[in-house]
Amino acid sequence: GEDVEQSLFLSVREGDSSVINCTYTDSSSTYLYWYKQEPGAGLQLLTYIFSNMDMKQDQRLTVLLNKKDKHLSLRIADTQTGDSAIYFCAETLYNQGGKLIFGQGTELSVKP
Amino acid sequence: DSGVTQTPKHLITATGQRVTLRCSPRSGDLSVYWYQQSLDQGLQFLIQYYNGEERAKGNILERFSAQQFPDLHSELNLSSLELGDSALYFCASSSGDRSYEQYFGPGTRLTVT
């Protein structure tokens, strides 16, 4: 079935690294995504990875994909207070158009 | 700013009423997607249009309908509104019908009283 799971909360200190985890169940995932939502705002596309890749790095963001365990993670290096937001993991599936299937979101709190 | 616009920002209406939410995609994008975000259901895909044609359908209620016009803007119509329809409704757009980059608008917050 289509299921994307995330832990609900993460708290880190400013300057530390944050790691947000996500698991998915459907093996026909084509792309996996990370979106950021700040209070009262829409969703901002942060990064995405094709399902046959293991890793993608984009400035402070590193995405790791373990296809065998169906596990996706987002590492934010040198986390800042401006990174406080809700982070959503999402996937698209083969043969389902552009439909995004989202996890519940992880609320990241960065303390000074 | 993603380049996707949605109107109105906020909408307050009564049960049983009908509303229309509007979305303009980014310039050049042919696909429009509608999503609903609520506290109990999270973010749910409703429907996708590509160049005027319905491309994919999710958990969209029969009371809800959408269309995409020749100028590529889209409207989501919600009728016989219930309290449970109160949510944030997002529109997103992408260039193709399976594009891996979807850009979201700021959303319309619907409150049904």
C-alpha cells in the first residue's frame, strides 16, 4: 500500500546537524522528495532524489536513500533557527501521474 | 515566491454552501495539482490536470470537482460544504504530466461554520 511514515518532532541546538527520517512502503517509488513548510506558508521544494540513487548533496542538505530498507533521510548541516519548520517527506509512484504521497511531517525546532 | 498564485487567501462560509478556489500555475507549466491539508488527514492529493485533461485522481469527494481552462488556470469547486471540509487547499504546478518538480502556491484556508 501507499504509506509514508515520519517521526513527528525533532529538537536540535543551533549549529548542530539535524537528521530527519522517513520510511515508505511502496517499492514502485520513482522519486522521493523533501518539502519544507513554515508557519502560515505553502510548501517549499527543498530537494528530491531519483529512486535509483543512493545520495544527493545540495549545499547544507544531504539526502540518503536506502532502497532495500525503504528508508530516506534528510541531513541539515549547521542547523540555524531559520530552519525551524515542518519537513515533509513525499514520494511519487510509477504509473500514477504526478501524485505526491506525503508523510505526516516532522516538526523541527532549533534552539539557540 | 513559487510563482503559483491562489485566490482567495481565506474563505469563511456556512455549511451547505458552495465555493470556488482559483489557481494560476507558474508561467509555462501545463500541470496543475490540488491538495488538501487538514489536521486529521494530513496532506492529501485530490486531483491533477495536465493541459486541460484530468490526469490523476486521488481521494476527492463527489461533492468536489475541478477543471483546468484553456489559459491553464484551474478552479476547484466545493459544494454542499460540511464542517469537515475546513482545511488548507493547496494548488501546485509542474511543467509536464509526471514532472518531478512541483511548486506549491500559498494555499487557500477554508473555514466552514
